[in-house]
Amino acid sequence: MNSLEHLEPRSVFHYFGEICKIPHTSHHEKQLSDYCVQFAKDRNLFYKQEESGNLIIISEATPGYENKETVILQGHLDMVDDKNASCTLNLEKDSIPVKVEGDFITTEGTTLGGDDGIAIAYALALLDANDIPHPRLEVIFTVCEEVGLLGASSIDLSICQGRRLINIDSEIEGILTVGCAGGRRAFSHIPVTRTVQEGILCELTLSGLLGGHSGLEIHKGRANAISLLGRFFLHLKKYTGFSLFTMSGGSKENVIPKKGTALFLISPDQENNIKKAVADFSNNIKKEYGTTDPDISLSLHIIAEAEKNVLTEASQNAVLTAVSLIPTGVQTMSADLPGTVETSINPGVMELLEEELLIRTSIRSSISSAKESLCEKVQQLILQLGGETEFQGDYPAWPYAKESTLRNKCIEVFRQQYQKDPELQTIHAGLECGIFSDKLPDLDCISFGPDQFDVHTPMERLRISSVKRVWEYLKALLAVL
């Protein structure tokens, strides 16, 4: 019995607890997919599992609903595996130790995986119930959503009859998501050369940043650790010479990087200058980001004299140019939908390796030409520095539909339950609805979900009471579709 078994609705939290026991980070969803296959077998439900782990489970209509149109329920199996530096869990192998704090489910030091484990829990609870009326359900669980919607892009939907899709991958109760941005991932490589040099080895650590989801929270103006590292070393040039040995930051393309580190050499007589440079830069960023990232911190550790294979001057200039000049954050806001981000970019992972600099970037836009233009800008910058960029995980935007029968029914049921109108919203984060719309002609889509906060970070939490209300909403919706 897990620590969630006493919560209502019991069936939903039972399965969410079970999901948290099973490792299911991106590219490691097979165990959770197999769990869902066994669930289907035990209940004599038709299923189709792909080699990737993508899974479709079908439940026929309950009595009286045989002539209703099929409904597709959809969520993704994977989660983002971000954690604090002090956390010893390996999320590719270990369970997530969930805990209840008031009206929230949280964990300690890692992401929770409510995005999108709660969708899987809702779907399993529905499939397991004998007293919930519904039309034929086609339940789709995809893999690798968090790393470019790869599962949705590759899945074979030829067995699907449904043309009404409910995606349960939104994070604010009371909002019906009706459109989203498209995106692409950029993998940039710049070759570097090195030379042996002696000096005082220094370690720089930038920490205390909030980070966050690069789609949902990019508009909040939070600091990007990768960009700030590049900016620091340009700042350092005004105080002293130095030679870079290693530099890294971030963990996922779609997570705003919240930590960065670097090792570099300075001359023995330059310790006071480097200390002053760090102090001045630290004061600057605390003034700039004191509101968005109140715990931002820059620390210096002067280690000892050392001999290291550092970057040559030409390679160091190329690396610092790339890291400091690659675009970051919101690029344009929508003129048609005030307050909505149109185009953004997030350098999410940077690593200075022995022979190259690697930068992995998430690019998003609700306008395809703007997405292409930003991709070209990144490609051109890296090209001018002697490198190359490859693109992966392209997915289309999900445009707002002027007419939607499903949306109208969702609004009607929402009014009945909440006695008010829902908010309709297009979001800057990527959802799989756009890909499914390309695969299934005339697909009518909607997305909603319970309250979740600080997703993709170790502060992630899921509101218990919201899970219950959305469960009642989902059941009521299925009863009238």
C-alpha cells in the first residue's frame, strides 16, 4: 500500500502511486509500457504495443453507448528527470518517493512526474472501472514526448476509429487548451583544439536559479545559466586573462538551465582580479534577477596550481561567442493573442568536451516561418564559428479551430460542474495534438488537466483536490459525448 492510497479518488491515486514506483524517464519508458500491457491483458482489453513502447488500449462502449462516436484519450508515458545536486536517486532505475503535504503531492529533490503520470492514472482508472459510462475508448500512451514528441511522431494510428481526442497534458484546472506552438530541437557542435598550459585552477559555479519549463515558463524572464556563463567570461576579459578547461550547464533542452560550472586557469598573480570580477558580476546578476531568481549565486573556488589541456585562444573565442550570443528566451509575442508568446528559444544543455562544444537547444513558435527563421539564425551563428547544427524532433503547431463540436461540449459540461465559463487558451509549450491532427484527418482536439506547479523542476507538485474535480469533469464529459 503506497502513501497515496487514502486519497480520493482512490482508483486514480492508486495508479498514480503505482506509476511513481516504475522508472519512466524519456527513452526509459518500456517498464511502464509493459505494466500497462499487463493491465490490459488482465482485463481482456485489446492492446497494441509498438517496439518503442508506444501503446494503444481499446475499451468497447458501455451499454447504451454503442452508437456514440469513439473518443480518444491520450497522455505520454515519459517524464523529465531533473533533480537537485544533493539528490542521490537515479530516476532511470529508482522509484519516486511521493509524499503528501496538505493539498499537494510532492517528492524530495526530483521531478514528480505528474506531467504526465496523472494522465496515465486517469486512463487506467477509467479502463478499470465497471460503473463509468462511456463510448468506445481508444487510449493512446506515447513515449519520448518530453524530448521532441518523438513517440507521437512515430506511432501507427491505423487501428484508431476516433476523431475526437482528449489530451490530458495541461497543468491549470479551469483552462481548456485549444492550440499550441510547434517546435524543433537544435544540436550544435563546434570543434575545438587544445594546448597544455600551467596556472592556477579555478572552479566557477552558478547556482540557485529557478529554471522551469521552457514552454510554460519562458515568459517569466528567469535566468538561463548557460547564457550567464558565457556572459561572465566576456565580463572576465576586462579583469584578467584566462584559459578555459571545461564548462557545462543544463540537463534538458526543454528545461531552463538552473546551474552551470566551469574550470579554467589564471596566472598566479591574478587571484585578486578574478575575485573582484566574480564579486562585481555577482552583484550585477543579483540586481537583474533578484525577483525572478532570488537565490541566484555565483561562487569561486581557487583550487591549486595545475597543468591542464586548455582551449587554444581561437577555440576559446569561438566557444564564448557561441555561448554568449546564441539567442535565449522570448523572441516575439503574438500580435493576435495578447499576452501569448509566439516565438522563443532555450539553450538547455551545454557541454565543453575534449574535442567539441555541444549546445542543445529547444526552439518553439506558433508560426512555422518564424520557427524556420530562428533555426536559420542558430545555424548561421554556429556555421560562422566553424561548427554545424543538426535539427531533430520537429513537430507542428496545433492551430486554434474556429469550429469545434468537442470544445463546445467541454464548455457546456464545465459550466454545469463549475457554474462558470472555462478559460480558453493556446499555449507556447508543445502538445501532441498537432501531430495527431496531421495523422488523423478532421480530428477534433481539446486538452485539459489538474493543477500542477513548477513542472520539470524538483519543486513540482500536484494539487490533490484538483485531481478529484478534474476526474469528475472527465467522467461527466464522457457520459455526454
